[in-house]
Amino acid sequence: MRENQRLQFVALLIFSLLFFTSVLYAKTSEEYVEDTYKLIQNGQFDEALAVVKQGMQEYPGDIGLTFAGAEVYHNKKDYETAIANYINILKAISSTGKEASATLHYDLIDAYNELGQKHYFTKELCLRIIYHHEKYLELVPETAKRNEVMEFLRKTIGHLDVASMGTGNVKMMEMGGDGAEFQLPEDNISMAEKSKYKDKAIQRLKEYDMLQKESAFRTVASDKTIEDIIQLINQRVSVIKSIHFKRMNSLGGENALLEEITYKSPDRMKVIEPNAISMISGKEYYVIDPQSNKVTSQDYIDPAKVSFLKGIGFYNLQEASEAYNLTVEKIAGCPDFLREICSSSSVNLYLITGKLKDKDKGPYPPTPKVEYFIDSQTGLCLAKREYWIGVLGSGKEEELARETIVTKIEKSPEGISIPSAGKTRGYVEELANLKEDWKIDVLSMNQEISEQEFKVSR
């Protein structure tokens, strides 16, 4: 009996000590959170989940642990669970009348976007991303100056446009999306509120684009008309009775032929390119096989609407006016992308903008806008920009597709200013390989060229 009493006493003592020790060394909720984030930083997400679950058993409803749990699910790419946790936190904060933190809005933006990239973007998903994006910018307004932040907003607005098309056969999927269905938990944010923030986002983007244009270059009302500019260019071109030049690509140390052009005023031109020869003789236009020297196609043109000398920077704007409505503005100062030429030459720039008259007509690929940056002192187009229709879902009505810039001008012995160097770049996926650093070598100017040069073998 005494032995049994002793054993009972010892057992009670051990139990008391263990209980005392567990109470003495129990973790606080903050310590659980700290341990969870350490494991997240080390990429130990399963271990982090176990820790945060233990903490939530001891401290149910703790917001810090709930948020840490959401972060774990976020990192484990379980976006739906992460979003549900973030929303619960958002609801808890809103119920107290307080404003959610920028971090919470940012995490919701990222989790929603990752969910869309994994599956597809619904209208509701896009509206939620835009709403939290705007809330984040309200709390951290300086980030609205960052290009990547605004381009993300533009992309999401574009995704919303596609997702709102109203046909069940259309899904706004990014590359890699599997199109699988998913569920979004109720977030207690009304559609009216989301629509209001969508409108704010669209207005913010318009204002951002305006500021971007103004920071690149500023325009003022023009003191010249389109007709004045056309007459100016024609005067400069009229002194070139003939010219023979080569344009070579020197990118990467190569010296590859881009084109060799022989021109004789007013309507004769021969263009030799690596894989083709073309010829204009009066109103007739030919394409010639360089191997057989035989005509492969023939057409008729109006020489008055041909840019014979665009290879050396002289554009016939009458050609452009066939498909585009042209407007002119004077450029105050020098655009950033023309700093190189502005630093070495005195220029007086005018911006000629062409907007497509009919979206179903004009050049292919569809080019809704072109820009010519013309120097009134030389008549040269120092930059030409071509814009293509933006990819559906990108949020861009049009995007810069191709750009040609003059970087150096030289005067010929005849006193005619001609570009001697420049660069051409493609900016859309289809033109990703278009990279030229070109130089112009004038072989002759205003020398007699035989009519035989423009004869075509039938």
C-alpha cells in the first residue's frame, strides 16, 4: 500500500513538473509567426505550415497567424486557400472600421493574378485585381510612377475587356494557363464599388500615358501646315537628280547589305536586296528574280505617290495621306530618343502623325498610326515610328512595332544633308529579330545614269 502511494506521488510530481515546464516554455503567437516566416524564407513551406497550424490551435483567430498561414499557402501555390485567408483577414479588419494595409492589398493582387495565370482570367477576377491595385496605389501613391506597375494595370484592364466579351467560348488565358475552373470566395465588395475603382484605374492610366508622352517630348501648335512640310521635302529632293547608294547593317561587326538603290529623277529606281530586285520605271513596278533576272510580278503605280528616297530619309507624305489622316505639331526641344542626333546637329523638328482613315484598309499588318519626326532645316525624317494594333487582352489599343532613327547626318560635296548612320528596331514579337545598326555609303550623286540601268528583261 505504501509502495502504491509512493508511485502515485511520484507520478503526480512528474505530471506537475511537465505541466509547469510546458506553461513556462509555451510560445507566444508572435513567436509562432516569427518561426513560420523563418521557414518560409528558407523555402521550407511544409514545415512552416505545420508550425502555423500548431500556433492556430493554441491561438485560434489570431490575425498574425492567419496572415502567416495565408503566406504559406501563397508560397505553396495553393492560391485559392491563400485568397480565402486573405479575404477573412480583410473582412475582420473592415468590421473594425479600419483600413487594410498596403501589404494585404498587394498580396491579394499577386494571389489573384497567379490564380488567373494558372487557370484563366474571369471578369470578376480582373475586377478584383484592379480594385486592390487601386487601393494599393492609394496607400502607396509613389509606386504609380513606376512603369512596370502601370503596365501591369494596363494588362489587367485589357484582360478585363476580353473576359467581358460575353461569350462562353472565350476565355482570357495567358501563356501556360490550363483553363480549369475555380471558385472565388465572396469578398463582400459590391460590384458598384469595383466598377468605381475600375473607372478610376482607367482614368489613372490615361493621365499616366499623357505624362509619359510629355516627359518624352513636348509639342506645341505648329507654325507650318502639312502642305508646307510636303513642299519643303519636295524642294530638298528636287536637287537630287540621281543617286546611287548602299545601306549596310554593321550590327555585331558585320557589314551585310540591306539594300543598294539607284535612283534617277523623276521616276526611275532600282532596288537590290539580298533576296530580291525591284524596279520602278515610270508607272510600272516590277519584281525580278535575282537568279534568272526575269520578272516574277508586275504592277502599276502612281510615281507622284512613291517615296523614292525614303532609304536616305526623304518621305513622300502624299503617299502616306492615301491611307492616313495627317496632322502636324511642332516639337519643343528634342525627344529623348533623338538625343544622339540633336547633340551633333542643329534641328528644328515637326511631328507628323498619321491616323488610319479606315481600320479595314491600309497596310498589313494593320498599322493604325505612324509618326514622322521631320527636320524642317534638311527635310529629313529623323525618326519614323510604326504602331500596330495591340494584342487582344494586352490593354493596348496600339503598340510601337518598328522604329527607325537617324543617328548621324553628313553633307555631300553638293551640300545636301543625308543620313550616314542610324538604327532600326522591332519591338513586337513578330519583329523581335529586327535589329539593324545601319550605315549609308553614297557611291555617286547627281552623275549621269544610263537608262539601260532600268531596263527589264521580259
